[in-house]
Amino acid sequence: MSRPSSRSAAPLLLTLAPLLFTLACYTEIGLQMSVVPLFVHHVLGWGTVLAGFAVSAQYLATLATRTWAGERLDTTGARSVVITGLIAGAASGLLLITSDLCSHRADLSLTLLLAGRALLGFSESWVAVGVIMWNLYRAGPENAATVISWNGVCSYGGIALGAPIASLIFGSHSPLGGLTGVGVLCAVMMGACVLPGLRMQTTHPQNTDKQKLSLGAVIRGVLPHGCALGAASIGFGAIVSCLTLYFDAQHWKGAAFSLTLFGTFFVLTRFVFSRMINRVGGEKVAIVSMAVEALGLFVLAFGHTPLLAHIGASLTGVGFSLIFPALGVLAIERLGPENRGVALGGFSVFLDLAIGVSGPGLGLIIPLWGFSALFSIAAVFSLIGLGLTVALPRGRR
């Protein structure tokens, strides 16, 4: 199968159809993100550590399956990977429904919920990496920064869209309210994407005489960039795992709105500044982005009003927005086109690991030192990522 011929078209037009799958997947993530900690903490009665872990379980599952998705992409093509991820996302919604129906059994309900979160993590890893590779095939590797950036626009645009919708559903007392209503929407939305995906032209692995790298070699190749990404991703972990709990502890309304602000400013930053990666270089973009992210987290740490919390979340969204594509383009270039899929999967592992560990880790900080310490520690990690970026090696392997 040949590469699409209409390469004169704008890259965005070539990539729109697969981007809808990313949007659906991350809308489900946003739907669950804003209500899962509250369900675990208030409905099931578990503490903040388990509430944070329930969020992080998704990212731990993503961590465990990213490289598997990358290997499948390099051997079987993108369509089967994305379709498998969409089906897993629909199953995650069904498990949320079952968890809510069993809420009178807190232990069973939590187990079902964690299983659903794990399936969503699997879904994220396969859909996100699959769509990026699908669109690299459709638009060409010369548009890698644009492809990764627009995937992020749909990713965090979906989070911004899903969070307020979930809050409305979760607070409803109708038969399709609560976690059940959120689960129904997740299952229907992801299931509806399967048939259109099956009708689309897939990718074929790149034919090359070069020997493909082992997973260990890939991880070593992307390690410097991945460590910088991981350090900067702790702040995102603080937002997704603990921002809702922070608002709840302060007896403030508007946690979903704050998550929406995070996602909205993330998306706007990618709209306006994604081309800067090619113009000034990924290292410079990442350095400025991490500085802004740290500023936003410090505002969250020391601004003890809802308005300042909204501002802090917005600044964090601005800062975090370009870190993945800025460093990701550099990491992929180092390992060559024959390893593009597994390189992207290996690089993404560092994001998943950081977010997966930060949920329960930051949850432990809350009862000991409070939310100010939590967001301050996350800001310091952003500054560590900045330092690691300054020290990045140059050149392709």
C-alpha cells in the first residue's frame, strides 16, 4: 500500500480523521479524571492515597503497554492498534457502570474501578501512539512536530471538554447520573469510533535493511530526553490526581472549571506556538515551557484563593503544552525512521511512569504537609526537568 498521494494538502487536513479517535479517547480520560477521585473518596470512603492511586492506575497501565503498542505499530500497522485501544476504552466505561452498581461493597467496587482505569490506560497508550504513527504516515515525517502537536491539541482539548460534562452527570440524580452515567457516555463514545476506524486506510511497516533496535537499546537511546520529560510531567500528575481533591479540601467549587482551564490553555498554546519547535529548536521551547510550568505550580502552592488556583492551573497548562512534542521530535530523530514507532512508545513511557508514580506519591504528601508542599515539590521537579534539558546530548544516534 502506498503512502497517501495528496501530500500537497495541509498536514492538518490529512490528519483530521484519526485525530477524532484521539479526541474521543481523551474526552473519556477527562470524563473520568474529574469524578473518579471524588467517587473513591466520598462514595466509597477511601482516603486520599487510594483516591490518587485510582487516577494513577490508568497511567501505570499505559506505562506497561506503551512499548507493546510501539512494537505492534512497527510490525502490523496503525489501524489494528487504534481499534484495539478504542475497544478497551469502551470496556473501561462498562466497568465504571459495574463499579457504581456495586458501590455498597466498597472493596469490590474499588477493584472494578481500578480494572476499568487500567483498561483506559491500555486504551490511551494504543490510541495515542497509534494515531500519531498513523498521521506520520499520512502527512509525512517532515511534519512530525505538527502531527505530535495536533495530537496533543485533541488530547488535552478532550480533557477540557470531558471534565465539566462529567461533573454535571456525576451530580445528577437521574437514572443515568453519577458514575453510571459517566460510564455509559464513555462506552458509547468509544464504541461508536470502531466502525469508522475499520473503514480507514491503514499504515504498513517501513521496509528497511537496517536492523531494528531492541527495547533496551531504544530506552537507552531516548533516556536523556525521557528523564527530562518525566521530571516535567510530575506537575501534570499533580493536576490530574490532586487538583479535584485540593478544591474539595478547601470547600471551593470549580474544580472541573479549573481542569477545563488547564486543558484550554494547553490547547491554545499548541495552536499558537507549536511551530516554534521547528523555528527555534526543541531544547529552547522545552526550557521556556518548563519554567512557565514551574511558575504555575508555585502559584497553586501559595495562592490560597480559587482565582489564583485557576490562574495556576492555566499557567501549568501553558507550560506543559509543548514539552512532549519539543522533546519527542528530538528523541525520535535520534533512533531513525525504522524505529519510529517503538521510539515514540519508549519515550512516552517516561511520561506514564512519572504520572503513575506521582498520583499515590503526591497523595502521601497531603496528610503530612498539605497541598502547598505538594504543588511546590511538583514545581521543583519541573525545574529539575529544565536542568536536564539544558544538558541534553545533541545529534542522532
